[in-house]
Amino acid sequence: MSESFRRVTAVAVDSPAVTRHISRRGASSIGVLWINQRRGVGGGGGIVLRWSPWLIEAVRQKGGGRGKEEKRGPPHPRCCSFDSNHPHHEVVAVAERGGGGVDRRVEVMLAVAATVVLGVGNRVLYKLALVPLKHYPFFLAQFATFGYVLVYFSILYFRYQAGKVTDEMLSLPKFPLMVVGLLEALAAASGMAAGAILSGAAIPILSQSFLVWQLVLSYIFLGRRYSLKQLFGCFLVAVGVIVTVASGSGTGSLMEAGLFWSIIMLVSFLLQAADTVLKETIFLDAAQRLKGGTVDLFVVNSFGSAFQAVFICLLLPFLSNLWGIPFNQLPSYLKDGCACFLNAGSMSSRCDGAPLLPLLFIIVNMGFNISLLHLLKISSAVVSCLASTFSVPISVYLFTLPLPYLGVASSLPPGFVAGAIILAMGVVVYSWTPSLNSSSKPFSLVNTRTE
């Protein structure tokens, strides 16, 4: 089988051009090329060419000696971005897939679009699913939690049989995934507790702390650095969502519930942000353990959901009381909820829209979770948060349309247009980062990562 080659020329500051021919194999994978310049002892400059699935290192010896090539396992996959904070990263180029495929930047943009669309569908269908299950929201939440475990492990099994999931992936440490499950369970418990008390504009305002928590945790645990422009863009996104959603609500609802429950809701979003940052570290750690490979999404989804279900079981007495269901009445409540979900028996006249609407919500919610995790895997926690946040004003607008089962459509909040414009400006400001080594300004949704 013939191989295709692409000429790559690396120019040192104090030496003639050094040219290498690099074999490009595997048309199905994206090769990312890092061109680093290292200063050795005695002033010699080294040119390091890194390219997935190999790292080919060309080292120029002092005095014009011949270089040497060494094959190593590549570092963890990176998205196409210029790392201005890393002292060795000079150029980041993306090798095309099979001579003209989609590069990583386009892949991230497509993933963002899919996440926004599924996020909108998730919010709208959740409201529709609660029309037949308006008396059984706790049943819907638990059915989704435990149903996902079965579905995810089924998909994981078939992907293992197909060879997409390897034994090395399954042998990765499970303790971080157990922590993921614990964080998700605690976030659900604290969010339910505070959500039962807070109302009006409080929750959408406090939910914007999720983005702040992600920025802080990414800075602390991932060593990520953000420019003032990116921070200002995130600030505009949060302000835009607050103006869009809260303009149509009561202004005093945030303080009416008291400071304690507001803090509990903030803790809930802190736990959710820690969950997403931890998942990002799991992907980065897996790339190192797998010598440049990436762990399959369903390994993280399946075991994370399983541990979450375990901790939910332990918290079930507490959670049921939060929903106003005495624990000794929980079995009968779940039985009635199941009958309503299936629209069977005496519930058939009271649960119009089931099981179609709840099933549509569960399917779209599962797709949203998968797309969000995929976006997290190929970009960062902050980018996935921005994509999810962008779906909020679109959902608000859709609720003003005459949707089935919802009756009279709600009116558009007076600050909707202003909030949507501010939010869009925030995304543009965060995403549009000028290159530091050229006059052009490439569009980059992906934040740089430092090592």
C-alpha cells in the first residue's frame, strides 16, 4: 500500500532550513503536528516535530551535524490552538485527514453546534415530559438515572465487541470515576434541596456561577491560563443569560429565600463544575496511560453513571423527603409513577402524552450528555459550558411559541433581545483570539492548554 507524504519545513532561528518528509498513515485519524524549539546546553537549538500517532523528533546538533529521529508515543491529544503560555510551543499546525478532511477546529465547531441543538431540545422536552408526569418528577429523575446505566453499559458492551473499546481502556483506574459519581449525586441532592426553596430569578442568576467555578477550577487543577479577553467574554455570557431569563421574573426572589439556600445552590454548581473538570483530567490522564490514545466516551459515561446510581441509592431516603415523599411511601409512589409513564390502567386518563414525551426527553437528554462529554473531550470544560449556556436564550424563545401540551405560550421577557445580544457578544469575544505571531486573526473556540 502506497503512503502519502507531506513536506514539513522547520526553520531554526540561527540555522538553515531543516526539511523532513513525514509519513502520513491512517486516513481516519487527525494528525496534530507540534513544532517545538528547544534550547540545549551550549546554545544548540533543537527542532522537535510531534505528530499523532507518532512523535518524530529531529534534533539539530551544534555545528551543523546530522540530526537523529526518534519515535515516541505522542502526548495527549490537543485541539488546534496556539499555546502562548508554553515556553516551547512555537507553531501548532494540523495535518489534514486523508488529504482534505475536517480538521480539529471544525470538529469542535460541529460538536458545539450539536451540543447547542441538543441542549435546546433537552430543556424543551423536559418541560413537555413533565406535562403527563407533573405529579411524578422524582420518578422521571430516578428512571433516567438508573435507565442510563443499563443503556450505557449495553452500548459499551457492543463497542467492546466491535473493538472500539479495548481492555486497556477498561483497566483504567476507577477511583476518579467513582469520585465523578459521588460529585454528580451530591450535586443533584444539593440542587434539589435548594431548588425546592428558591424560585423566580434566583436559580438562573445563581446558575451562572457554574462558569465561574469552571474557570477557577481549570486554573487551579489544569494549570490553564485565560486572557483578559476570554474572561471578559465569559462575563458577558453570564450577564446575557441573567438579563435574558431574569428580566421576566420577580426581582426580590433571590433574597426572599435567604442566604443559606443561595449558598447551597452555589455549592451545587461548584460540585457540577468540579465534575466536568475532573472528567477532563480523566481524558488527559487516559491519553498518557494509553500512550497517546483516547479513552472511549462510553467508558467514562458507563462507570460514572453506575457510581452515581450507587450513591443515589444511598441518598434515596434524603432525596425522597426533599420531594415531599415519605420514604415508607416511596414504593407506591414509584409504582404509580411507572403506571403514569406507561399510560396504563387508571392513569391513562391523567397522563396524556405518555410515554411518548418522557421517552423523547430521555433519548434527547442522553444524546445531550454524550455530545457534551464529546465536546469536553476534544476541547475543554469551559467551552462545553459556553455551548450549554448558549442554549438557554434559544429555549426561552421557543417557550413563547405555541408548543403542544403546554397550552398558552409564555410572553417573551422584556430583556430577551438585549440579553441575547450580550450573550452572543460574549461568545464572540471569548472565541475570537488573535494569533500572537501573525497579523491574521484565526477563529478559535478551543482554549490553550499548558503542561
